[in-house]
Amino acid sequence: MESFGQNSVWLAFIVTFLAGLATVLGGAIILFLKKPSARILSFGLAFSAGAMIYISLTEILNKSISSFSEIFSEQHAYAYGTFAFLAGVIVVLLLDRFIPNPHEKIEQHLVKDISQQQLMRTAMLTLFAITAHNLPEGLATFFATLSSPTLGAPLAVAIAIHNIPEGVAIALPVYMATGSKKLAILASLVSGLAEPFGAAMGYFILQPYMGPNVYGIVFGMIGGVMVYLALDELLPTAKRYAKGHETVYGLVSGMAILASSLVMFKFAS
């Protein structure tokens, strides 16, 4: 099994950290722009979903099967990779069950007149829920980049795009409840830092046990997590902001551009 040097580990942490910081960018957008374009947001979210679905099913899942194949037969490796993928789906499904991501509820609440106390409660619940969902995203970005920067970079860009509206969802209720731009941006920063924290926590827990089995499980579960997030969160949110065909255009564009970039990387390597 391949071993990773210190430079590779630091690069993976830096990429994950930068993807997490996109949450702060979302917080800043809602504070300094009066009316962000809903159509651009819809296209961007769908683009991110297309990229995440494509890379999960074509690269990350194959990485899981390849890792298992180092110690198992081809048939068993395929089966174990598939089971790991489905396990990732189940993990996020349970996370959503017990800690729902409140994007849609936030949008509904903010168009009504609600009290400062209700706004603060909404803000804290949003911060907690989105931060919890950012932990597995950070782990996914980190391990994908650690395995291959070619694999990790496009995934990090897709997650960064996804993090921008999350920053909006966090900063807006905090700003409305407190009137403080600093607190709103700080709240989005705390949530964004959950991604490198999740990466560090996962790495230091799993590092002593690194091997084909662990990599197979991790990559399989990452693929499942990414596909679930894209289908359950990104695409429905993109559809809510769409005014035409932005969602399908973004989805297809994300897949096409990511596929083209991977082809070019493979010819260049």
C-alpha cells in the first residue's frame, strides 16, 4: 500500500482548510451584497452536485475497490467497495435523521416576522447542524487529496461551491438577530473550520491503522457520503433557486468539466 509523506499530508490539510473557508465567503456575500443572483446560485449548486456525483462514482468508488483488491479477489473487492459505499450513504442518512440540515426551514422563517430570540435560536441550530454536516465533508476532501491531488482538487472546488450558500444560511440569521457583522462572519468561520477539524480527527484516529482495508472502507464511505449530499441537499436547494433550466445545465456542466479535467490529468501524468 502507498505511504504518504509529510508534504502530502500538509497539502491535504491546506486544500481541506481552503474548501472550508468558502463558508466565510458565503457569510461575507450576504453582508455586503444586497441581492445575490438566485440563478447563479442555482447553477453553482447544481454544478457542484454534478462534479461530486461524477467523481464519487468514477474515481472515489473505484479507489475503494482498488484498495480492497490488494488483499481480496476481484469479486470480493467489488462487493466490499459497494458495501462501503452504501455504508457511507447510511451514515449521512442517519446524521440527517437525528440532526436535520435546516436550509429550507431557514429560508421559510426569514421571510416572516419573528422575534430576536427566535432568530438567535434559529441561528444557533443552523450553525450546529451545518457544522455537524461539514465534518464528513472535510474527511472526504482530505483523504481524496491525500490519495491524489488530481482527485482531491476538483472535489475541494465542488465542496467549496457548496459551502458558500451554507455560509449564507449561517450568517444571515446571526446578523439579523445580533446586528453584528463580526459575529455573523465569526459564526460562518466556526462552521467552516469544522472541515479541517474533521479531516484532522479522522486522520489521527485512522493513521495507526492505515492499510488496504482502511483505505477501502474510507474511500467507499466517502463516495456514498458525497452522492447522498449531492442528491439530498445540493440538487433540491439548486432547484428551489432556479427560474428555468439552471439546475440541469449546472449538473451536466459539472460532470462534463470534471470528466474533461480528469481526462487531461491522466494524459498529462
